Amino acid sequence: MDTPQPATSPASALVGDPAAFGRVAEDGTVYVRTSSGEKAVGSYPGKSPEEALAYFVRKFEALASEVVLLAARIKSGAMVPDDALAAVSKLRESIANLNGVGDLETLAQSVEQIPDLIEGHKAAYEEKQAIDAAIKAAKRVLSVEAKEKLVVEAESLALSENWKATSERLKVLLDEWKAAPRLDKKTDSDLWKRFSSSRNKFDKRRRTHFAQLEATTAVVVARKQAIIDEALKLATSREWLPTANRFKSLMTEWKAAGRGKRNVDTKMWEQFKAAQDQFFVAKNADLEKRQGTMAENLAKREELIVAIEALLPVTDLNSARKNFRELSEKWFKIGMTERSKRAAFDARFEKVESEIAELQATHDRRTDPTAIAHANTVVTGLQDAIANYEKQAAKAEAAGDSKKALIAREAAEARRAWLAEAQKGLSEFSK
């Protein structure tokens, strides 16, 4: 039977070469050597003696590794003393019942050294526990401060009206809260209530704001749609001045309607502007056309006004009237002329028109049969009155009533003055 190779685990280094403490019998039974003799630990059917011995050596090494690990944990201060003592008791029992090949006595002695090791490192454990507690307390303070800072910032944002930026910031704060270490239940709960309350307060205000904004936007859209509808109707109008004034009023109404959502507002403005541009493009085109026509009309008026003014002074009223009528027809057939220049021409035209009209009125008065008859009636009546007063004066003188005669002669004399004016007026009709 070949001798097994020395084990290389930390446990074998501690307790020596376990293969030196076992053998495999001819029948395959594996024995472990102790100071009190050999003890059968089992067999490994179907395997070679070397494989069978190695199997039971590994069982020994596994338990030896637990001893080494326990000692290491005690030295590091990571093991609670009471738990370490309980582990020692368990190892004692495991060694006593171990079916493995190795230096069982040395392994047992190693376990018995552990209680002294526990006692020797108890102070280190307690110190480590104190340090760990201090670190934990410090971490808790930092965690509380971190979460308190998040809460304070959230509370400061609760009344913000910077809706987009604040919403984004609160999301960041929530992520930071989730990533922060948990505290004791009460502290965590109290801080969370403050944090959550601030977020809910802001969110409620934000939702209320946008609900009101939606309502306001609906009103703005309705007003602007009405303006657009009217603008579309006016876009093809050819009543330039009143329509241009109405578009100016619509622009004022548009500005007063307020603002809605940017994308909707932009689209509606483009509709309104398109209708407005359609009208003013047509208006400007018409103006350019009329300006060319007005220039031609101005030249026609300049030529025609000279012919009209040539009718003065009037020497033959009938001829002047006929010529003026013909020239007037041509004058009024001339189209639109620039207003600032038309006024001067109209004044010159009206001067000729007024003079001819005045001559015609004078002529009409002198040739009016009714007026002539009336004038003759007035002259005849005054002549008869004068004759009558003369008779009254003569009769009064014959009767010796000089006073009555004087009154009659004064009345006759007054009517002679009236008669002279009436005869003068009558003489005008004959001219």
C-alpha cells in the first residue's frame, strides 16, 4: 500500500500530516491510529486504498479547517464570545464522533486552546463592538442629516411655481431618498411623512394650476377661433379701408385674448396671419394698380380743367352752359385721382361752376314772368295809391282842413319813394 501524499490545507499545517495517522486494511477498511490504538472509521467501496484514505483524510481536514477558521474569527474580534464557546462545544462533539484520518489528539488539543483564546480576545471583541457601535451611530447621524436635508429642501419647494424644474428636482430628491440608508422605523417614518407631505402639496398645487390653465386655455382658444373665423371671411373683402381698420381691431382683440398652449397658439396665429396677409397682399396690389390709374387720371384732369376755366369770363350764357355741361360729363367720368391733389382741381372746377350758376340765377330772375307781373302789380298799386292820396289832400284843402291835407300829401310823398325803387326793380327785368 502506497503512503498518501501530505495534505496542503491550513488545517493540516496546523496539526501535522494526517496521512501519517491512518491505513487501509486488505478488506478495504480504513483505520485511524491514536495513542490508545487503531479505530476503524469506515470504507470506500470500489476505490483504491489511496483514494479511500484520501477520502477520510479530507473529512479530517474539513473539521480541522473549522477549528482554524474559528480561531481566526476570534482573533479578528468578529466572533461573539458566547457564540465562540458554543462553537467550541460543537467542535468537541464533532471531533469525538469524527470518522476521519488525522492527528485527532492534536486537533482536540487545538480546540481546548480556544477558550483561552476567547478570553484573551474578549477585550478586543468588546472594543470592536464599541467601535462598530460608534461607527453605526455616526452613520445613523449622517443618514439622519442626509434625509433631514432632503426633507428640508422638499419643504422649501412645496410652494414653488417653477413647475417643470421643481417636478424634476423632486424626482431627484425621491431617488436620493430611496438610495439613502434606512433608519429606525419611527425616525424614518416621521421624516418620510414630512418629505411625502411636501411632495404631495406641490403636486396638488401643480395639478390645480394646470387644470386652471386648461380652463383658461379653452377660453383663449374660443376667443381666438372666433377672431380667425372673422379674419377668414374678411380675407377676400375688397372694401379696403373699413376692412383694414377691422383687421387692426382684430389684432388688438387677439393680443387681449391672452396666451394658450404654445403649439396651439402658434398654429392659430399662423391661420390668422395667413388670412390677414391674403387681404393686405390684395389691397397692396390694388393700391399699386390704382396709383398707376390715378396718375393717368391726374393728367386728364390737368388738361380738362384748363378747358373748363377757359369758359370764363362768360359772354354767352347759353353757349357757356352747354360747353360746361359737356366738359362736366367728361370731368366726372374721369376715375379716382389722388386725394391730396384732387382737392385743388375740385376747387377750380367749383369756381367755374359757381360763376355760371350765379349768372344763370340772375338770368332766371330777370326773365321770370311771374316776377315781372308781380313787379308791375307793385308799381301800379303804388301809382294808384299816390293818386288817391293826392285827391284826399286836394279835398281836405278845399274844405279848409290843412292838417288832414298835410298827412295825405306826406303819405303820397312816401309812396313816391317806394315807387321809384319798384320802378328801378322793374327796369332790371328788361335788361
